[in-house]
Amino acid sequence: MGRRYDTLSFLSDYGTDDEFVGVVHSVVRSIAPHLTTVDVTHGIPPHDVRAGGLTLARSAQYLCPGVVLAVVDPGVATSRRAVAIEVGNGESVLVGPDNGLLAPAVALVGGATRAVSLTRTDYHLPAPGPTFAGRDLFAPVAAHLANGVDLGEFGEAVDPSTLLPGVMPVSAADDDGLHAEVLWVDRFGNIQLNVGPGELGDIVGQVGDRCQVRSSGSSRPVVRVVAFDEVPAGGLGLLVDSYGLATLVVDRASAAADLGVSAGDALVLAPTVDGSGSVTRVELGRSETV
């Protein structure tokens, strides 16, 4: 027997309009009634593996140790592998399709210690058709794992280096500024970029400094702030968010709607200079040239 788990963290693109989430919950409970299931989100855009992988990566370090069930699976019923990936020498196991969905979270927590392809049908539900793997394959495997069935019982061992990697865009500094990509737009319209605080130094290094953001041929001034309510009325702010990434914000409104951007769009952050070539610092309505 392997290690037993008490928590299942569940992420999918199923939404809540249909019965899919409830059915998966019930399948899990029928096999492992002791489990507490945490719904991370079921609002991933349909088929958006990239968004699912980034969401899982943002969440990973805050999830309780246990089994993570992640299903964003546009390749369901094809030859894509179904896998279970052990991390932290058994602290947690991630279950889902091998399509890049799990890879960012696995990398964030230090990489895989073991992985298997879920080929043992003894642990699957009989199914009238192959298109609901969340119910018929992933959910029962996750539940049996929680009951203490050893990872190796679910199928053939997989070399972790052969798991499909996730797609994580990287920002790039160029002569015209820092080229970034929108990783995520949350429900408030805040625009998270693939830019860490250390990359902002030559662009907008201190709170109160300002820069320009270019998108779709237009340019807007941006002020670096710490809190949402420090953004000037009608203005655009840039802060380091709770995940440690640069985020464009508007106070009590949607920065994404203001700029007309969505996840995956490209932006350029560039220094603001006056006619003399000096960078301008703006602080709560007043400015000074440095």
C-alpha cells in the first residue's frame, strides 16, 4: 500500500452549468468517502490547456498536500497519455492528461519523483464511450490513490523527462522596451504579465516612477504603485501582485477593458522620457524630473 491522502484539489474547464463537476465529485466520494474535495476552479476557458496550466501553477504552493485532479483535456479519447505524477517524494500526486496541463505546477514544486501512465483499467469505471475521462478514468484513479493504492499499481512507469512540457512565455528586453505577454486577466480585469519585479529596474524601478505601455499600436502612461487606490483617477497603474508578478491595474475598474487586451496578448513596457532624456517620476499628482 502507498500513502493515504485526505485532500483532493480539483481543477477543470467543466464550468458549473452541466452535471460534470457534480458527477466527478460523486464518483470520488463513492470510492474514497473520507476525502475532502477542494474545487480550485472550474472556470478555465474550454480547451485552454495553457490557462489551466498557469492557474494550477499559481495555486500549487498553496494547495494542501494530497491528490490534485486537473482536467482540461481537448485530446480526450485520442492517443494522448493519461498520467499520475508524484512530487515531493509522495507529498502529493497530480492526476490528469499528459498535454502540458500539469507540467508548470510540477516544475514549480521541484519536479517529479515518479510518474505512471494510467493504463490499468482495473481502476477505471466502465464507460459507454471514451469522451468523459474525468469521470471514468481520472476521478477513480485519484480516489484510489487517496485510499492508499501505490502509484505503481495504476500502469507502466513513465520517465518524467518525457512528460509533455507546458508553454510558459518568457519576456524579452529589446531596444524599444520590455516585450511581455498577458498571462492572466482575473475577474476584476487586472492584467498579470510574465514579468517579475527584477525585470522592471530599467523601465519603472521605483514606486512613483512611470513608464509607457504599448498595445495594438497605442501607448498609455503607467504609474508604478503598491496599492490599487494609489492609481490616479482615470490612470493606469503597475504593481507587483500577490504572486510576485507585474500587473497592470485600474482602481475599481478593469484594466483589460481599458486597454482592450486578453490572455496571450503582447504588450511592451518602455521608459517614459521627457525632451531632455530624463525619466519622470510621478507621486500622487505631483511630478519631478530625475
